[in-house]
Amino acid sequence: MHDTILQSIGRTPLVKLRRVTAGLAPTIAAKLESLNPGGSTKDRVAVAMIADAEKRGWLRPGGTIIEATAGNTGVGLAMAAAVKGYRCVFVLPDKMSSEKIALLRAYGAEVVITATNVPPDSPDSYNGVADRLAREIPGAWRPNQFTNLSNPEAHYRTTGPEIWEQTDGRVTHVVGGVGTGGSLTGVGKYLKEMNPDVKVIGADPEGSVLSGGSPAAWKVEGIGEDFVPRTFNSQLVDDWVRIGDAESFHTAREVSRREGMLVGGSCGTAIAAALRYARRLTASDLVVVLCPDTGRNYLSKMYDDSWLAANNLQMVPEVPHTVAELL
Ligand code: PMP
């Protein structure tokens, strides 16, 4: 029996992909981070950042956590704040979906909505407002997951060792997307320390600058950047695979339908990258794919046919339906 829900974070299952991998030689397995209690890999990061701030005296009893995020990190922080009795304030632009706002409020967090149509450096932008609240509210602390090194550290201490143990040290490749880079950096560093031959493969949306392409907009949430975050060590990445939105979403939907794993869009990007990369691998290879969150977060987006059509993301004929069709 756990004392609190926070103790149930981590030790997520690693599950083989069996059908979408037809025709490919290596074993490919998904690290299902959606099975953390807050529903994503960011639970690990949220508790690690809070523990570090408590240790350093930046966050004290009765303190307030302030962050400009509507994503998975917000949910992790809100869940941990609920358990530990901190006040939590999230500042979000008004384009965020009502489900995301409702989810944060359900955990007892306060949500401040700011206008989207202001310049990013304006005091009225969501970052500007979060900065002001952090100055004005006594005992306020901003975790800032893009610069906070507890983020990669959390994955170095937990996700990496879990993958090593779950594969009995046989993992040869790890594939994942990069948002803050915390997960791929922490996992990659740990696995390379255990076996320097382990290869780290970055899965990047077309339009992200991380893999060296020219900047453009993309729709997959949580990964790809127009800058290199402090929490990302790009030197750990041996190879990049770039994946377009349509292929990411199609792959996620195929994995849900054919493997029974309801995965999010960034899992689709990572799995699509793994399937492509696996064509050059052998039966002795074991590829682990980091799957950050669940498809439940995207039922009204990529799992909705009319949303795909409205965004011109129906399958283009040259994108294969299964890897078997590729070979
Ligand atoms: N996918 C989703 C859905 C996410 O919310 C995040 C976190 N931004 C990531 C992938 C990327 O994880 P990381 O920040 O560890 O690079």
C-alpha cells in the first residue's frame, strides 16, 4: 500500500509492439508513460522539481507554485501540489482547450487566462503574467521545466534504470521526441553509461529546428522546438528521424487500433521514427520507444476524422499504412 499517490509514479510497463512491426527484424517495445497516475511522463519531473525546490528552501509550507503551462507538466505539478498542500497557479493563453483548463482545475489548481494576441515579451503575455505573479505572491516559486536540471535528472534516476532492468540490459536503441529534452537526455545518459553502444535516436516533427531543418509550424503537441532548451543535451543523440504530422497521427491511430495502446500524438512521432529506423536493424536489436502520454488527451483532435480533414492531414497515399507495405 502506498502512503500517497505520488509513490505510484514510475515503474511503467514496457510492452512489445507486435502488429505494426510486421516484417521488421528487431524487437520494438513501448515504454508506456501514460500509465503514471497523472497520465504522463511529466509526473516524474514534477515531483523531482518540487523535491529539489523544497530541499533548497525555494518552496516552503504554504508556498505557491506558478507556471505557464497547460500541458502534462501542469497536471503533474497540480497533482503533487494537491498531495503536499501547495497552492498552484497556472497562466495559460486563451487558445488552450477547455478540457485542459478543466483538468487543472479538477486537481484544485487556479487558472489565469491571458490574451494570445500579444507579443511574447509583453507583460500581458502568459509568461509576463506568470513572472509578475511570481514577484507579487509571497512564497511563490516557478519550476521552469526548460531550464530546471531536476527534469533530466528525474529520468536519469528512474526511467533509464527501469528500461535497463526491464530489458535485462539488452536494449540497443532508445527512440523519443524532444520537448524540453529531459526524458531523452536523462534516459540516454543513463543507458550509455551502462552500455556505450546504446544508440539514442531523436524523433523530431518536420518544422522543428532541433534536427536541423528549417522552421515551420507543426501540429504534434509536446515535442519539437524553435530553440535548444538547457535541459536537452543534443550530443547524446546519435541520429535524428524527421516525421510529418500526418504520419505521426496515422501511426498513433494504428497503434491504438492494432496494439490496443491508446497513445498520444508525440508517441506516434516516436513510434513512426522507430519503425523507419528499424528497417536498417537486425533481429538482435531491441528498440525502446518513449511514449509520453495517452490518446485520451487528443480525442477531439487527431482521433477525430473531421479534425484531420479540416487540417488537411488525411493520409497521403505515399505514407504507408503498415510497415509491411513499405517492404
Ligand atoms: N510528448 C508530450 C505529449 C509532452 O507533453 C512532452 C513534454 N513536453 C514530451 C512529449 C517531451 O518530453 P520532454 O520534455 O522530456 O522532452
